[in-house]
Amino acid sequence: MKQTIRFLKDNGVLIIACTEKASMVLYEVNLNGPVALILGSEEDGISPQLLKEADYLAKIPMTGKISSLNVSVAAGISIYEAIRQKNYK
């Protein structure tokens, strides 16, 4: 995975790690160019090594007591935001 991320970065792809540990909100990241999203498992999240490789760490803002989302839900929200930014600049 680390080798793939480096290949993508070397080819101009922005790497965004979606994690609840981030201080930046996903909507604040410019997703208009080539982007790859890293999403972790629901139990373990993203490994510290991969978090270091990412260009940005971003979280999906949530209210209430929920600290994380099902990975498929997080993927859907993240992909939707990337498409929204590309289509509605």
C-alpha cells in the first residue's frame, strides 16, 4: 500500500486519509484535482504509517456521541464530496 501511495503521489495524485483523528474537515480540503482516498477498517482505522504518507488528514464532521462511521458510509460521503466539489465549483 505504501508503494502504491508513493506512486500516486509521484504522479500528481493528492492523498487524503479520512480519519476521525484529523483536525481538518473533509469539506475544507480541495478535492478538485486527482485524488485518492484512504479509508481504514471500522475496527483498526488507518495504520500510523499510512497516515504519515497522506498529504492531508480529514474527518467527516459529526455531531452527537458517534465517533466513527461504517467504512462504506464514510466512503460514500467522501466520494460524494469529491464529486460535489468537481461539479459545483
